[in-house]
Amino acid sequence: MKLLNVTLLSVCFLQLSFSQTIKYADGSSQNMSNVFVNVNSSESSTIKGSKYLNEDFTNTKISSMPDQIFGVRYNIYDDQMEFQGVDNTVYSLNKDDDSIKITFTATNETYNIFSYIDDSGRQKKGYFIKLSNEGENIILKKHRIVFFEEQASKTGYDAPKPALYKNVKDRIYIKLANKEVVLMPTKKKKLVKELFPENSKIILDFINSNKIKLSKESDLIAFANYLNTL
């Protein structure tokens, strides 16, 4: 597990009332109040599966400090980028600054912070991968892990099922110019009706004539490029 090499962030983060200490790669440490949020919580060891993209803290770059290498793991279930302190306390990067990008060096995957509408209709912030990088209309991908509660035996003869974190299919979102990030409809007619009521015919014609599959990433990129020409 790599020890973190960090400096004070120059961006604005949530004010914290407790002390947080992160260790440098050379073994020294520094108080990092106002930088990270404490996310430690006790959890049953009987839960199967994992909350994480990768359980290990891996080499990562943060756009606000391009010369530094951090050890980070992505907690998909809680939607947090986690760091480890000198006392093995886990902290998460505050999401107040939407401009920060987190790039895992091994995979070169970059996670961006966006405000979006969740399944219950509430606005929140989370981490997304951009499928399309140019223009005001952007297609985004979001990883998902769901939690299943422990299930007791139904008959007394079958075994109970333990609580489980399960990795499920990524979701596709769309960010249109000057609008909130929303979950992208998977049906083309519903897509154009809900998101493009004024241009529904020409956009549906493009989707049909170019045989765009809304489940295929390369087609979604082509779709976003087309939207940026309108």
C-alpha cells in the first residue's frame, strides 16, 4: 500500500473541526485540516463483495496538483475518492470544487465531478468518466455498486444469503449545454421526446440513419459529436 505524497491543496474545501494527518512518501506527515472529510465507519466483516473499484490505494494524479502522486481508491458505492492517513484513518476528497479531475495512472481513467439528479430526484455530486470530451454536450459514464441486505432462510432448509455489495452495469448520463446531468434514456424515441423536444425529428433521423446504438460507447461518442454541431 503506497504512502501518500501530498501538499496543501490550494482549492477551497469543507471546513473541518478535527485534525487530519496524511503521511508523505518519505515518512514525514502533515496536518491536512480543511482538505479531507473523515469517512471511517464500522462495517460487518460478513458482508460479501466490495464497495471499491479496487481495494488497494493506487497511484493517482489530481489536476490541482499535477506534480504530485497520491494513493487513492474509488469507493463506488459511497461515491468517494478515499485517501489513507498516518493512523490508518480513511479520508475522502471533498467534492466542493467541480473543476478537480482525478486520474488513475495505471489505467489512465479520469474521473470528473458533476452535479446530477439521482434516482430519487435529488441533486447531488458524484464522479463520472467522460465518454466525449469536446463541446458543451457530453456523454458520461458512471460506475455502480448496489447493496443487497442479508436474506434469512426461506424454508429452514436452504442457506441464508449474506449481505452483498454487487458490481452492476455502468449507467450512461448526458450533460446538455446549460442543463443538469441526467440519466440518459435507453430508448431512442423516449430520448428525443424528453431531451430534445424542439429538434426531436432531425435527431431521431440521425440516430436511425447512422444506426446509433445507445448501449454502445463509440456510437454515443458519435452522437455527442453530432449534438455539438447543432
